[in-house]
Amino acid sequence: MSAIVPTLARTATALSRSPLGLLFLCLFVGEAAILLFVSQVEAPPPELLLLLATAAAMLPLLVTGAIYRLISRHHTQIYAPADYREDRAFLEVLQLTTSVQPFAQTRAIAGDDFALFAPVASANSEPRPEPGFYVLGDAAYYVTRKHRAFLLRRAGDPTGPREVKLVPTACRLVARQYCDRELHNLADIVEALETG
């Protein structure tokens, strides 16, 4: 008997991770409670036996109905997030099932081989550009991780990287892979200055 309790606890923990498992756990607990009650009562009256038999017969039907509804109407919510092989698959399913994107208002930024979701700043906060390279015509800007903006390069301006108050709003964010080696070196210098 003592070996059964830890096994039941592990099984209950494993089942409680997904909605289907929870339904099966409810079925098991309900049937076990009815069986335990019947085994403890010595001579139950016929009305109580009829009530318990009805409950024992109806509980699987109710659970089956709940499973049918879950599968037919909420099929994307059957699995727990841990059941997916990678987080990206879970986020894709979450994005497909919700009319609003999962991270409030987001915009995609092209990266090396991924899409990074970055929240849009709230209306009452000062606009802070996201870290990365910004380009406007012949000018190239870089925003560090601490949100400091630097002008890296501009045609006819030999001064090199210098800090600026803000990045012009007309600038567009460019993925690191599309920047040349010189911009990478200048950005590394700026990052080293900031941390050093």
C-alpha cells in the first residue's frame, strides 16, 4: 500500500499538466471516491445504491462529453506548453488561436534567422529606440543595449562614432547581417566604450 501512494502522486502530477489529463484525473478521482464510499458502508439503503450507481455511470459520460467539447471546439488548447518540442511552435499555435497577438502590440524585426518580437512603447513614455543599426540615406546610427544612440558614419563626416541625443524618426532598423564590416567594427568600439 505504501508503494502505491508515491506512484499515484507521480501519475496525478503527470496528468495535471494538460487539460485532457485533468479530465482523466477527475474521472479517476470521482470513480475512486464512489468505490471507496461503497466499500466503507456496510449495508447501504437501496436508494443510496441507486444514486451511487447512477453517479458511477454518469461520470464517464460527463467526462467523455467534456473531452468531445474540448477536442471539437478548443483543439489548440489540449496540449500543455511543455508538450511542444520548442517554444516557437507553442507561440505559433498561440498566435493562430488568438485574435490579438500574444504580446500586446508587437512588431517584427528581421534578424539573422529569427523574428524578434519587441513591445511598442506606451504613449506616455519617452520614445526609446531599440538596440541595433539604423540607416537614413548615407548616415548610419547605432543604439546600444543601454539605449544610447551613436552616429557611426555619414558621408563627408570623418569624425567617427559620436554620441547623439536621438536617432531621427525617419531612420529604419536594419538587421545586423545587412551591415558591412566597418559598421560592425564601429559598433563593437561603441559597445566597448559603454561597458568600459
